[in-house]
Amino acid sequence: MESNSSTKDREIIISRTLNAPVELVWEAWTNPEHIANWWGPNGFTNTITKMDLIPGGEWLLVMHGPDGTDYKNKSIFKEIVPHKKIVFQHIAPNFIATIDFEAQGEKTHLNWHMLFETAEEFIRVVKTFKADEGLKQNIEKLSGYLTQLADKR
């Protein structure tokens, strides 16, 4: 996005080229058995009870913090374009996440964009939950998990 974007004060964007083909990255993102292994900040584990990957489908997961705290998450999928894009709306805190997948030979360029409803909500979530740092850790965990998957194949 351009730097003069009207949403700059309420968004987090991270891009990374992953050392895995887009089919494998997509599988890691869309298969609950895979996503449970890498989702969330360092030290967190996940229980996914529902992941209905269709527009209007629910994604229900509980992130288990290293201190034993459970964080319930609910999202609604808005757009699914296989091997290209996932858009979901996270409920409380409210944000829209758009993940774009771009095949680059045996690698995949991932662009992950989180847009919060308000600047105040963005600041609260970044300060309270360190969402910006969590997103960096999340993409690092995904990258490491993809290396494990590729090694098994």
C-alpha cells in the first residue's frame, strides 16, 4: 500500500518469501492439522475445533498461552481463492486479515495484511497482545514448519 494510505495508522503488514512451493504453503495454511502446529506466537499451542474454509465459514480456535491462559478466537472466512488468497474477519478484536500467496517457482511470496476497525483498536491490540511482534513470530514459525514438511517429502 502507498505510504499516504488512510489506513496506515490501523494496519500491520508483513511480507516474506518462503522457501516452499505455493501448494505446500497453501496446505500449511488451510489444513487444520498443519495450522495447529505453527499458528500463534512463540510458546503457544492451538486447538482448532472448526475450520470451514468457504466464504461465510467459521474458524474457531483456542490458542493456549505458555502460562496456561486460553485465548478463544473466532473468525469468519470472507474470500478464498485457492493458492492465491485468504481473507477472514477476526471477531473481538475486530480486524480483517488478507493473506496473498504468490508462486515464485519453488518459493512462495506471502503478503499478510491485518486491518483493524479503528486506530484505537489497533493501538490497544498491539500494546496489549503485541500483535505486531506476534505476527513476526507467526511467520517465522510458518517458515520453520514448511522446512520440516519439505524435509519429510
